[in-house]
Amino acid sequence: MTDVLTIRDTPVKLQHADRLFIGGDWVLPTSGSGFDIIDSATEQPFYRVAEAGPADMDAAITAARYAFDHTDWPLLEPAERAVYLRRLAAGLRERSDEAATYWTRQAGPLFAMSSMSISRVPAAFEAYADLADTYPWIVPEQSQMASFAAVVAEPIGVVGAIVPWNTPLSLAGHKLGPALISGCTVVLKLPPEAPGELLVLAEVAAEIGLPPGVLNVVTAGREVSEQLVRDARVDKIAFTGSSAVGTRIASICGERLARYTLELGGKSAAVVLDDYDIAAAAAAITGQEISLTGQNCSSLTRVIVLKHRHDEFADALGSAFGAVRVGDPFDPDSQMGPLAMSRQRDRVQEYIKKGVADGATLVSGGGVPDHLDRGYYVEPTVFANVDNASTIAQEEIFGPVVSIIPADSEEHAIELANGTVFGLNSAVFTNDVDRAWHVARRLRAGTVGHNGFKTDSQVGFGGVKQSGYGREGGARGVGPYVEPKTVLFNDTPTRFREQNGGAR
């Protein structure tokens, strides 16, 4: 365990944790207060960050508004803005191990997993930079009213980006990437439970000379966060978090006709058909559920199997969950770390009690590991014979708890899978790809994976129903950050005549 303690005890390298990044400068908060950041495995504070008050949020919005309205940032060519994205990527790549350490200590994922995941964030920024050359920023059109007609993708304006504590850096990347390449300016609101890796991002932005006000970074609580949503100077809100908060954001934005994208909660279903190997399905479900201690909105937390295979599958999944080694997330022998905070552990335990009280069969887990006397740990838990209408089958638990739901037939399995207010992710397990396609087309979810948990933000990610509105990732993720402007001219601008060999 020496190496574990060595990594955990590495001094925090943040240079400006006591300040907010506003208008290109590091400024002290007017509130004079801050947030203690707690190590999820030790329950001890390990650094403190500045808390933005109302005046600080107002200053951040003012800076973003000025940068959009009074600088050339939104008028640069996308290729010019892409240079900054590539510099951001390079700076983050140099500090990826540091960022991964913050994420592991704050939210509890295994250090090996957080290192791998964070190492992908620079590539995401680079992919958005590549869109400078391929996205249809200007599309010529035919018009009976003008000699030259085009639709121009204009930046939407000031963006308020709000990210949660479970995977903050990667989620921020899929908001900042499309916003910046499009020419928007941003106020990024950090989660008070897990701001470290995003403060790294802010430090990199300052070091590479990102123009003042283009990116403003503040850590704030709920009341000040709502100020960001309500402010008429903010043109769009990009939010990832709970469906309850997302509903409120949509309501506020609707009052003032602000644009928004919402990536919200999930209660995703895995439909295991009768031709698929039970042990293989159990292994796949186990691996995806423990990777972030179940703190993943797209986790496959409802497994639907045909009745005649239910008990066999419950035994297999229970055995797989029971064999998971829960421990310090820096220990290479651990397979699952702690939950992010005490309130999250309490929430998960309350749902487990509710599952037992409602008559589901507790197959495995349900308690706190005996060998761990500190940290926000809970055992990976499997319930069988779960009623699809029950609380644990319908509400997002955000912890390592999986419900097995028996189905009468394949048609019934699809009906059960769709029988929730959520529709974020899903999967179908079958050896017959045509059968998988048939089921996938009928599942009401933003993503359907084949024989496993699969998401790809560069292709596009988002949900239906109460799992969200809009899509993030790749070229589809740029669309919500631009507004189409129709241009009708009596003559062809020079740049387009040159592109067409001088034709008018």
C-alpha cells in the first residue's frame, strides 16, 4: 500500500484554488468563503476552493458578455479558434495524472480508470478543433430573391455550462469544445464537491493565453448557479445533472426563451435475450456497474431477462458482484472504490432498504464492506424478482445497485425496458445481430449498445423523455451552440468568388 499512500499524499499543485478565474484574471471571491473538498476514501479534507457569491457570478457573466459583444473572438475563423483548443489539449495532457488524482480522491473512481478516462479528454478537444475544417459553418443555397444566398452558423452567444461531480472534466470538455470552436464565450460553473480537475483546465487556459473573458470558471452552490441560469445576458445553458434540476432549468429558460441542452438522469435497461450466454452477460453488467461505483447516469441498472432464465442469471450476477474487491481506489488490487460523499452513501443505503421492504430478493451485497472502517463505501448490490413498478426499478439510485426484472417474452421485455420515465442508455444481449437491430429500434433510449455497455460521445450522446434534451459530442454536439443566419446578397462576396475560381 506504500504506492497508494504516496499518490494520495502528493501535495495539491493548484496555484489558485483560493480564487476564481474571471475575465482572464485570478480574483479573490467577494464572498470570502470557500468549500472544503473531502477525500472520499479517507473522509478527510485535502484542499479548499473559493466559493463564488452573487457579485462574483455577475462579474463572470459580465466578462463573458463583453468578450462576445466587444472582441473579435466570435468573428475569428474556426481554424483560428482551433489553435486555442489544441493548446488546451496539450496543456491538459501534460497535467492529466494530476487531474486524475483529484478525480479519484473526490469522486472515488479507481485511479487506473480515472487516468485512462482523463487521458481521453485532450483528444476530445482536438476532435472539436478538427471540426474547424469539416463542419458546415457556411452553406451556399439557391435563392429566387438574391444572387448570393447562404446559411451561416453563427455562435449562439454566452453559454452557461454546468457540470456535476461524478465526471466533471470529460463532461465539461463536451460543452467547452463545441462552444469555443463555434465562437461562444463561456461561464463554467464547477461542482463544489469536485472542482480540482476543472481548476487545472482554468490554469491551462490562462497559461495558453486564451483571450480574457472567453472562459470564466467559478465554483458555486445552487443559489448562485440559478443566478447563471436566470441572467438574460446568458444565451444558452448546457447542463448535466439530475432530471429534477434539469426540469427547473428548462422552466427558467423557457420563461426567457433561452436555449438549452440537458443531459439528465437514467434508469437504463439491459435486455438479455434467450440465446446469449448468461455468464458473459453477468460479467459485462458487473464490469460496467462497478467502474464508477455506479455513479454514472448511463449505467445499465435494470437487467431484464426471460422468466425461465431469471434465477440462473440472478445466481451468476450475484456471484460476480460478490467477488468484486472493494477497496482504496489507488490500490491496484481494488476493483471498486467508494462513493463520492457521505450523502451519496446514505442515499444508496436508503434505496437498498426500500428494495428489501418492497419485497425484492437481495441476492448479493446490501451493506458496508467489513474490512473498511472509513470512506464512503458500500457493497455492490444485486436485487432479483424486482417489480418494474417498484421504487428501485424506477428511480435513479446513482450507486452500485442493479435490479433483475423477469419478463414473460421478448415483447414483454421491450415493454418493461421502455416502462420508465427515463431514456438515456440501453443494451441488448443476443448473438443474432438482426434480432439486436429489431429490439434496438424499439427501445426508447438515446443509445443502444450490443452485448455490453457502450457509449461514444464523439458519435453523439443524450437521452429521450426525462433523460434530457439535445445531444452532446462530435459534429452533432456543435449544432446546439450555433444559430443559423440566412444571408441574401445582390452580389457574391469576394471570398466566395475566389473559392469558385472567380465565378460571380
